[in-house]
Amino acid sequence: MSNAIEPMLYSIPQTCTALGLSRSKTYELISEGRLLTVNIGRRRLVRVDSVKALAQGEAA
């Protein structure tokens, strides 16, 4: 049994790694609304649930 906490947000590089995509393709998906993001200060973070939905072929 693991006590690890699953993240709710990914950085852009983490998102690229998780999906196996380039940085430019990741930003393209964000601009299309297929990956949902939140801004915290100057950082743009991607919601993990939208990464999982995209990977499973579901719309965000």
C-alpha cells in the first residue's frame, strides 16, 4: 500500500513527457482547449485529469 499523493497539476515539461509530445504540440492542444490549464502566478499548469482524458481519447 502506497501513501504517495498523485499530483493534480503537471508542468508543461511533465505534460510533454506524460503524453510523449513536443512542447509545441502540447501548446497547440492547450490553445485548442483539448488540455485544460490553470495559471498560478506566472506558471501555467496542466490539469492531470485533462491529460488522462486526452490519452484515453475523451474530449476535455
